Amino acid sequence: MDYTLPEFLAHAIALEHEAAERYLELADMMETYRNDEVSALFRDMVRYSRLHHDSIVRRAGTIALPKLRSWEYRWTQPPEVGGEEAFDRALDPYNALLYARENEVRGLEYYSRVGQQSSEPEVKRLAAEFAAEETEHVEALDDWLARTPRPSTPCRDDADWT
Amino acid sequence: MDYTLPEFLAHAIALEHEAAERYLELADMMETYRNDEVSALFRDMVRYSRLHHDSIVRRAGTIALPKLRSWEYRWTQPPEVGGEEAFDRALDPYNALLYARENEVRGLEYYSRVGQQSSEPEVKRLAAEFAAEETEHVEALDDWLARTPRPSTPCRDDADWT
């Protein structure tokens, strides 16, 4: 994963765009649950992701970026809707937060690894900066998880997903 | 999963749209590998998915359809690019076919189950028809898999994904 700067910027832009899209879905879903607090949290996350996305686009400027495949940046499925049997299930707030957290951690680990492994100073610098930002998001989600009741019936065995 | 007709149509439209998008990505990727035969197969799959999509849209006509969340219809990640460590890996033809097959089977199982469980005659009828179509796709992919050399190094342990 020794990215060139254009490769890294393309991934970061796609990750932030994807994050904003998913947070918007989660915010809308929490709104239908009339859970305005968690909905507002997700709308904040939408805003942060878009701001970050736009700042990376500005940083990229006129650099030609490679085209990515969807699976190179997409969020994983939320654990409790994984598999083909669960198309019609909705997320409760606790699992929505957990889903968001899983994906923030995934982003954090991704940026950290790029930062450690890259030999390009500008990639290293940006990756470390982005990793720090993801860390803040994980902490914000942890605060919310601590205040959110865990649903009594687990949707899926822990062993079923990692 | 006792869908109303609008719910079922919304899922089917989203599934076919998603399938067309993913087949297009796979076709493009195989083209960059100069594997024109497998690329042509995926372009055929794009066309079939779009035709099917358009026919379901026509069937839906003026029926108001519910809005779905991305995770209710999205393809899973290809097995060998799963997880955050593999953002920069490309698919070889064998694994691309396997990825497509996994998702066709997922669609087939989904349609079959809806067909069996639904109490609405029109949902039952359409779901059975769509399941039969997915079965043909799985068979086409099986034919290609039988003719495609398996890469010598497995990308990931079988135990890692289901």
C-alpha cells in the first residue's frame, strides 16, 4: 500500500463521499424513528464528512486522480442487515451507532496504515492528519454508544460477523 | 418478508440497478486485463440487468415505491478485497466470476424466499419469474468458471468469508 499522492487522494475523496452518503441514510432512518438526538449526531457527521471531502478535493486541485472500483471504498453492510435474509430490517439507534463506529475504525485503520507504510512525505503527512480526524469521530460515537440503550435481543450472533 | 407489491418492486429495481453497475465495473476491470472474453460476458450481464430493470420499472408504472437504504440491496464486497487492508487489490478473472456468482446466488435466494413466503399472488408470481432468471445467470457464470483457471495463490482463507 505504497500509494502515490493521486492514488491516496482518490481513496480519501471516495471514502469521505461514501461516509457522507451513509450518514445521511442513517440520519434519515433515525428521524423516522423520531430519535432526533441520534439523527442530529448523524447529520453532524454528514457535515464533517462533506467538509473533509471538499477540502481534499481542493488539495487535489488539478492532479489527475485514478478511477476506483466501488469495493475499494464502500462501507461494509451493517452487521444486523448482513446476508440476503434481512433486506427489510431497520436499524435501531444502538446498532446504527455501532455500524458507524465500525466504519470509522475501518477508515482510521486505513489512514494509519497508509501513513505508516507510505514513502511519500505528503501522503504520510495527510494520512496521519486524516487518521487523527477519524479518531475524533470514533470517540464521538463511543460517547453516544455509552448513552444509548443496547437492544435486548441481539440481531445476530457476534460470531457471525467480524 | 411478506412484501407488498410496491416493496417487492422497489427491491427488485434496486437489485437489478446495482447488478448492472457492478457488472459494468467488472467488465471495465477485465478490459484493463485485456481479458476480452470475460469482459464481454460481464457486458452481456450489464445488458440483461438493465433490460430486466427497465421491464420492472414499466411493471411498476405509476405505483409509489418506498425508498430503500443502500444496505438493503447492495452487493457484498468481493471476497478477496474484503476488509480494510485490501483497498488496492484488483480482481483476477476467476475471482471476478466467483464474486458475480455469489451475488447472483444471493439474488436468487432472495427472490425464491420472497416467492415462497409472500401471500400476495402477484408478488409470488413475479418473484418466481425473477428467481428463474437469476438461476440462468448462475448457470452462465458456472460455465465460465469451469473454463477459467483458478489463481494459484488464494487471496484469502475460505474460513474468512461466507
